Amino acid sequence: MSEFLLTVEGVTKRFPGVVALDKVSLGVRRSEVHALLGENGAGKSTLLKILSGAQYQDSGTIEFEGKPLGHELPHQRQQLGIVTVYQEFTLMPNLSVAENIFIGREPVRGNFLSWSTMLREAKKVAEKLDLRVKPLTSVYALSVAEQQMVEIARALTMKAKLIILDEPTAALSDREVGKLHQIVRDLKAQGISIIYVTHRLAEVKQICDCFTVLRDGQYAGEGQVADTSIDQIVRLMVGRNVEYMHGEHHKGEEVVARLEGITRLKRLPGSQAVPLRGMSLEIRKGEILGLAGLVGAGRTELMRALFGADLFESGKVYFEGREVTIRSPNEAIELGIVLVPEDRKQQGLFLAHSVRMNLTLPSLAKLLVCRFFIDRRKESALIENFRKALRIRMANQEIVVGTLSGGNQQKVILARCMALKPKILIVDEPTRGIDIGAKAEVHQLLRELASNGTAELPELILLCDRIIAVKEGRITGEMPAMEATEEKLLKLMVLAPHEQHAHIDAQ
Amino acid sequence: MAQTTAPIDKVVEVEKKQPFEWVAFLQKFGVFLFLILLIIFFGSQNPRFLSIRNLFNILTDVSIYGVMAVGMTLVILTGGVDLSVGAILALCAMCGAAAINGTGDTRSATPDPHKFGGLSWLIALLMCVGLGSVVGLIQGKVSTKFRIAPFIVTLGGMTVWRGATLLIGEGSPISGFDTNYCWWGSGSFLGVPVPVLLFLVVTVVGYVVLRYTPYGRHVYAVGGNAEAARLTGLRVDRIVTSVYGIMGFLAGLAGFVQSARLSSAEATAGLGFELTVIASVVIGGTSLMGGVGGIAGTVVGTLLIGVLLNGLVIMNVNPYFQQIIIGVIIVLAVGFDTYAKSRRGRK
């Protein structure tokens, strides 16, 4: 019997325009907790999807218990013993705990559900996990941590041999994290292997045995946690010691907007938004301000709060010297604050409609003839201007925006926002999912515009004048981009404040 | 010289020559072709079908549905639906008639033609469209403010307004309007029946609003992607509420015309109209998911139903069988539309 439970070798996965995984390898031994690490966009999620059977690799092999895996469907992979607990929960909120645990594999007697078996088994597994809820409680009434336990309980009842935990602690409090760690140790003691994806490096030290690091879709290194310092891991995650060409950096003086103590602790209905814990910052005229933070750090949430897309509980917003209350995106846009949203397809575009409609929608009031009608000539001229200025590649103005490439779609949204002549342009992950050439063009546009946004690290250092680091709904540091390095920023992004001090002391 | 024409669509000049795509063509014009085929078929079966008189008959018959279908197109474009239009039609007609009924006793009373100096029709008309708009706006507001699906709000509205109509009319019709009033239902202008003219006006206005005004774009945007619309700065709730207001206005207008045509306002008027109206819009290619479709398709859909009903009657088809045919056609039309879209999506 081989030492390894799971071996991934040379796995490559391409998406249109991007290589998400490039000859990645990973080996997980029996009853080991294996950390899978990497920055956002390093390819972790793609690898998890391939392991769980949601997607298949283009080339490379995966062996599980010595047998090569083929094109099994997700539920077949689960029967083999590979169970994934995703970051976004897959529970049905209106069903009970017991029903959720056994969904799709309900115990039956004849043709009918065997409630007694289901309840007994659910109770048993809940006790194992120290989950103190009644099996008949509806899942929506549970806390996030309890929901996570239900997901893990489901994995246990599937007789999992390998459990993949995708950022299980992202939404948990410290006490809950401790409990989860105990469960992970118990599972390990029962001979179950775990792939543990996390951004909290302290956690890796606490519960993981081995780690594998991915970077830009490639294998970057692996090792025993015991023999490696956090510093070494960070260096593996960041990788290259590339010197970036800094553009001409602005030093904005005049403050356009100031946020003071923006706080929202309640959960937003129907979303996994991160709580904001008293965030304050200044936005100066003519500068590009970068917000550095991992997924779930609260960057997007803070920007959406400023834009009026989500409301917050306390905190003040000053705009051009006056205190303002922004209750909706409409009010933000009237002030001159415009957002390029994070999710281009869900939040930005009208995919079934023309470039024309997408680009001019908020500016139509300025393109009228006879008071009521859209002046098509003016409108066409405006689109043509932006097409030239932004080098948008499109056959004509009536083409359906969903047929354009990702980069060109993003440019259409940028053009739409620029047409409003904003005073503050908020850009959330402007280059996600677009190819390198288009990335460079989007960068240049933002430089020309001098705006602010959030993005990948090298992108931030290259692009911004000033960078603010964000972690768990708090602002953890600020520095001029001239002084920033990826390592410095990443430490601010992944370590808790007290860990940072300890860390500096150690150096 | 004053130029007040709407700007002309210049889509044609940028279109490139491409190999002819049958599926795409049929998706766009399929229902229209089917309408033409039906007309030819019925014409060949019975020459009476193609007489000017019968064609005007068809148009007059569909004009009441058609006026409402224009409003329903807006509603469905935002991703909603309005089930209460038949009930609003009856309520408005009844209230309009009650307003000009001088006797105070609604029961089988005949309004006095001289009471308002021959302008009683105007009072009834204003009452109809005003009340319809208010009722529609209330439904829109309830739906957006309390986040209740329009389907539910208007399902409730359907019985509420019908009940209100019965209460106001005390269960019996108000009939016997003066000739000025009845002109709106059965008169004609330059040889064209008045209801047909009204249908034409409403259609043209609806078409122009949807294609050439910011409001029209907003309606498409809200139905296409409500969250993106909100983040683009559109006041989504206000736009959604307004389409129900417009729908109510047009249902009120339809109620006025219907009562003028029958010279009677009845509590059971417009019963089941909502389904015919929704069917016209959907057959015309407007997606129930919102964001896709338009007035042109709705007009074709409305005519298709009118031609079918009229043709089947002229051919003496069993009325029970007529219903079956219409049901099958609705499913086929929408089914083909979905098929064509999935074909294109796969390429």
C-alpha cells in the first residue's frame, strides 16, 4: 500500500484566455492534515473543483488509493471517499439538520424515508462533532459555525477518507476556530486525511503537518510545517523578487472623502458579507489608493458601504468637506462616486443587451433630444469616443456585450463609469479573469484616471500611490506604494496584529 | 421648419453580410410568418374571412386585449407579471359608469345623457384611467416595498378588485350610455373603428417609449439584471412600481372602451382576460424572465390570437376544441423560442 492516499501529477487546466493550473502536483499521505496555500488567483479553487469532480483537468493524472481517477461525477467521487466542504455552504436552509446531512442519500425503509434511522444517525454524528443542536432544527436558524459543522457531519456520514476544507475558518470567531481545530485533529486521529485551504498562516502552524504552495497556477513548493518558518512560506507564496517599474506616483494632498469608523456587525440578509469593524481612511484627490486584503478581508464590503450598495450601522462619511449620508448607489453617483463592481457578469453587465445599452445607461439624461428622446447621434458619438480611447474591440455598437472577451467587457463597464465623470472611481478587482494584454491596458487606463481600487498585490504596488492593508474587517496598515513590497503587504494581510509584533521582534 | 420626428434607427447600416441563419430568422419572424400562413389558410377555407368587415372585426375584437398587452409587455420586461388586469378593467368600467350615473341608484339604472352636457364620456374616461393608474401603482408599491412577488400581489389584487366591483355595482350592470360614450366603443373615425385607432395609438406610443426614451432602456435594464441596474444608479423600485401604474392606466382605458362597446359596465367584464393578455405577450417573444422582447412581437402575438379565434369561429370549429388549439399554440410558440435560443447558444 502506497504511503500516499492522493497523488496529483502534472495537472493542467486551461480556461479561455487563462491557464488556471499549469502542471501542478500534490501528494497527500494517509491521516495527515495538508495545507494548500497560495494568494488569490493562485489556482487553489480550480484544483479543489478538479478534485471534487466539478471540473476535469485537461492533462495530468490524479490517483486516489492507488487507482487513477477518471471522469467521475461529484457524487461518485464522494462515494469513493473524497468530500469537499466548500467555502460557500451548500446546505438547504429550509431543511432540518438531519435532512441536510443525508440529502441525496436518505436512509429508506421500502419506498419511504426512514426518519428514525436518519435521526439516530444524525444524532450520533452530531455527538461525535460536539454539535449541540437538535437534528430537526432548520438549518437557517444555525450560526455560521454550526452550519459548517453540519457540512462536516455530512462528510463524515459519507465515510470520507479525504475531506477537503476550503477556508473553513474564514467566517468563524476565535472560539469557534478552536473548536474546528479540535475536530480536525480528531478526524486525523481516526485516520482521515484533510486538505486544508486557508489564508491564516498561524493556523497552518497550529494544525497542519505538510503544505503545498501554488503560485500563478503553478506548483511553487512544499514541505513539512515543522521545518519551515512563516517567513519562508510567505516567500514561497509571493515568489519572484521582481522589481516593478513604478509609474509616476502622485502624492495627493487635498482630501476628497474621509471614512470614519465604518462599522457593520450584523449579517446582511442573503449574503456572506464580512463584518466591518470600525474602518477609517482618507481618499485624496488625484491619487490611486489601493486596498490590499485577501478574500473575506472586507475590502469589497467597505467599498460597497461607501457606494451606498450596502448600508452600515455606524460611522461617518465626509465628502468634499461635508458629512453625507449615502443611502443608495443612485445617491452616490449623484455625488460623483462610481463603482466598477467585483463581479462583472452578475453585478455589472446586462449580458443579453448591446454594448450601446450597457455603455450609456446611466448617462442617458445627458443625451436627450426634444427632452424625452435619446439622441442616437450623440449617443453613438459618445460610444465611438470611448471605443477609441479605451481601444474596445467590438464589431459594432449593437453587438451583444456577452459575446465580447472579458477584457473588453471590463472596458465597457469602465467606459460607462468614466462617462459619468466621477470624482471617486472605485474599482473592485478590475483585472480578474482577463488576459495579460488586456490587464496592462486596464492598468494604464486606471493610471490615466487616477482612481482607487483593490487588486492583486503586484498590481497594487505597480499601480497605486498609497496602499492600505485590510484584514477581517479592520485596517491593519498603510504605506506609500514606493515603500511597499509584496512581503510586507502579505504580512499585514495574513497576520493578526499581535502576531505582527511578535514577528518583528523575532527578526 | 420644426423637426419633431423621433430619431431614426440606424441599425441597418452597421450590419454585416453573414450566411443566412434559418433558426435565428425563424426565431425573430417565426410567429409573424405563422400569422401570415394562418390568414392565408383561413382565407382559402372561407372567403368571408378576408372581407374588410371581418378584418376590422378581428382588429376591434383584439384591440381591448391589445391595449392591455402593451402594458403587460412593460411589466413582463421587468421580470414581473400582472394577473389583476381583468379585474382592474371591470373595476374601472364600473366606477366610471357609476360616476356619470346621476340617479344614485346603481341598480340597473340608465345614466342621464344630458346631465353633463354630453361630456359624461370624458368624466368616465378620466375616472377609468385615473383609478386604474392608482390601483396599479398601489400594487407596484406593495410589491417593491414589502418584497412580495408581483405574481402574489396581483393574484390577491385580482380577487380584491373583482370583489370591489361587485360591491360598487351591487352585483348588477350599469347600462345604456349616451351616443357620445358609445362612439368610443362602436363608432368609427375616417372609416376605422375607434377601438382600433386607440390600440394603434397606444402601440405606437409604447413602441417609441421602449425604443427611444431613457425610461424604455431602464425597463429593459431592470429586467435584464436588477442588481447591475441598481449599481448603475437606477432607482429600480421606482421603475418597477411605474410599470404597474402604466399597466393599470391601460387596463382602465380598456375597461372604458369595453363598456362603451357593450354600452354596459358589468362586474364580470374582463373575466380571464389576464391569461389572454399574458399569452399575447409571451407568444410575441417577450421572455417571462424579463429583459428580452418588445412591442412589435406583442402586436403580432395579439393579432395571432385574434385571427385564430375569429378563423376557428368562421370555420365552425367546436368552441371547446378552439380552447385546446390555442393552448397548444402557446406552448409551441414558447417552446420553439426556447429551442432556437439554445441552438444559438451552442454555437
